[in-house]
Amino acid sequence: MDRLVHPDLQFVGPDGLSYGKADDLEYHRSGKMKVESAEAESLEIVDGDGVTVLVVHMRGEFDGEAFDSRLRYRRTWRSTQAGWQVVRATATAIE
């Protein structure tokens, strides 16, 4: 995951808070974010400009609280020497 996330990541989570790369990686490494299942419903590449929109039904635990949610992830990717990396992202809960 470290290779996929750009050092300048700006991620806005479903809670409306903004996170950087260190925050994002720490949630996964520490076990605060545990994904039990993730079922992709759709993936769209927007105009071929490095933007993807993914709708996923995800179940797991976040900071000790169980969740079962449909989320829309919008990610902006940047081509770097390390390959394509996520530099901007948002996750929004949807019905």
C-alpha cells in the first residue's frame, strides 16, 4: 500500500476529516481499520485523466466500531517514477 499512496496524499474520509499518507497507512498497520469484505460494484475511469470512481460494499471494523457500508471512492492518480500513485481521494457513504 505504501507504494500506491503518494507522499502528498490528501484523503477525505467518510467522517469528513482530512488525512495524509502517514495517517492512512497507520490506520491499516495498527489494526484500527479492519476490512472483512469488500465487493466492488462498479469502477469508472473518468476521461482517462487519472481519476477513478469506485463503488464498493464494505464490511469491517473502524476504530473498534463495526461497519457495513456502501462507499464511493474517488481517487486522483499521479504518474511518478515509482509508478501510478493516489494523490487525492475521497470516500463518501452512499445509500
